[in-house]
Amino acid sequence: MTAPSTVRRRADMPHDQLPAQAHAFLRQRHNELGMPGLARRWREVRAEIRANGTWRPTYDELAYAARVAWRNSGRCIGRLRWPSLIVRDRRHITTLQEVRRELAAHLDEATNGGRIRSVITVLPPATHTGPPPVRIISPQLARYAAWQSRDGVLGDPTNVALTHLATYLGWSGPTRRGLFDILPWIAATNDGRLHLLPAEPAHILEVPIHHPDHPWIADLGLRWPAVPVISKMALHFGGLQFPAPFSGTFMASEIATRNLADAHRYHQLPAIIAGLGLDDRDRLRADKALLTLHEAVLHSFETAGVSITDHHRESRAFARFVQREEAAGRVVVGDWSWLNSYPRTPQAPPGAATTTPANPPRPLSR
């Protein structure tokens, strides 16, 4: 799953460009929705900018912006569902305690008893004079700690730096450290300070991984969160920038291939290969093990009553999305390195770079 984004305003954009960006956003919304009243609304916004140095979108404008941002996200294959995005307007929230409560509430609303829903929570924006009151530093609300020792890393190696930061800020972790210790949330306030927000485990649904035909897979003790909440992200539109945690639905390959199988993550393929008794001379043993892990992830989520999707379903859905967008006269852009959803064999060895692919979004053609 990938965070939605619009064309982003540069951090150093002069403030006098705010009116032009606000007007461009309003014009796009009114034109696309066939709404009257653009001139009147622009007069209101222009007067607000002159008086206050910024402007406050209505809820309908905010919801439109968030949904279109998802629609325009070049790295997301799940964009067919963009009109159903639940937009939680929490621009009145300013304290750390309130933010923590809203993050927990976001998890509850997105989890929905296992029937996962796509949700975005919009927090107070940055201004031309400073950053937002609170923004989330943690990349996701459900991340597992990485405990380093002379024997290697216990947990999720991708979170070594995040675990160091949490312990530096005062988190000691559980008494008995394990593979799946949920990290606390980290937030920054507009005075530049970092703060620990204790995570809410009761609000983070986790799914134990098991397989219908290979009961020994359950003995590996694997599990994964039900909802991917991308918390370190911002919504940009109309010259404004809002911290805005976003959540969608997991695709099985994200969990099986990237999170559990990659050598620089939980590196579970050797254990699956051994459990299946695959011969070292079998050149497809990694593929067979990965398919088994995919089966386990899908089976586990389905038997737990938790929504999950797969690469076949999402590829068909994305094709329908492209058709609908083209019928509406809009150009669809995409980063093929993210949209190619085939569950490939894990690529990166231990220590390999794990940076985001650099391929820029580009128009797609059939």
C-alpha cells in the first residue's frame, strides 16, 4: 500500500504563491464536479488569505482533496476505491494526548471488526510561519521493534533506527523481547521536540500466520497487523500542508514477499524451504516456498475474518480504474516498479539498500 499524494508544494515555496494555488484547487474542484459558485467562493478565500495569511477549506473541499490525492497516487494499485475513502476532519486537534486518542480511533474505524476500510485522518496544517502543531514521525502505527545484539537483530531489521530513537526518548520495551514487539508512536511538536506516544495495542489487531496443510508454519510464531496505517505523511493541496495518517488494505504480497520473506526483513524463506523439505538442487525452491507463504497469509487473514486482497484481484481492479479514468478524460500516471504486483521472489540480500524506487510516475497506456 502507498500513501496518496498530490503534486507537492516545495517547502521553500514563497507565501505569495498561496493565492494562486488556492484558486487552482478551487477551480479544479468546481470544474470537475460541475459546481456553481466558484467566483463567490474565491472571493471568500481570497479575503481570508488577506486577513489571516492562510485559508480554511470546508469539510467538502477537504474530503475532495483527500480522495483526489489518493486517485492521483502513482505508486498505488488500489486506487479504484478512491471515492469510498473515509475522511476524518481533526483539524481542531492540537495536543499530544488528543492526537494519541485520534490515532487509536483511526485504527478502530479502519479495522471495523475485520472488514477493513480506507481512512485518512487530517490534522491541523502547517502555516507560512511554522510547522503544524503536531506531526507523526513514526512511518506506520504498527511497526515492530528491532533489537540488536552480537547475534544479529531480533525483530524487524528495517526498524533499527526507529527502535534506537524510541529507546533514546525513554522507551525500554517489554521485559521479554521478541520478534513482534510493537513500537511506541513518535510525534514532533512545532517547538521542534520529539515525544513518545505509547502505542495502543488493544486497538492494533494482529493476525497469527498459519497454513491449512502445513501446521508447522504456525510454530514459527509469525503474525502481522491487520491494517497498514501510513502515519508519516502529509496531504498537500491549495497551497496548504496537513499531517494526514492514511490507511488502506494489505495485499498478500506486501506481507508475504516484502515483510516476511525479504532477506533484509524477517527472512523466513529458509525456514519455509526447510519445513517443506525442498531439495537444494531445486532451482525453484524459493518460488515454491514463497507461494506457500502467500497461501498461509491469505488463509490466516481469511479465517480471522480480516480483509486482505491479492495481486490478481488488484490487477483487475486497477485495469477498471484506468478505464474509468480514461472515460472521464483524465490521464492515469503510475510507477511501474510499484504497480507490477506479481509476488516476485525476494530481491534484496542482507545489508542491501532498501530505498524507495526512484522511477518517477508516468502516464500509463494500454
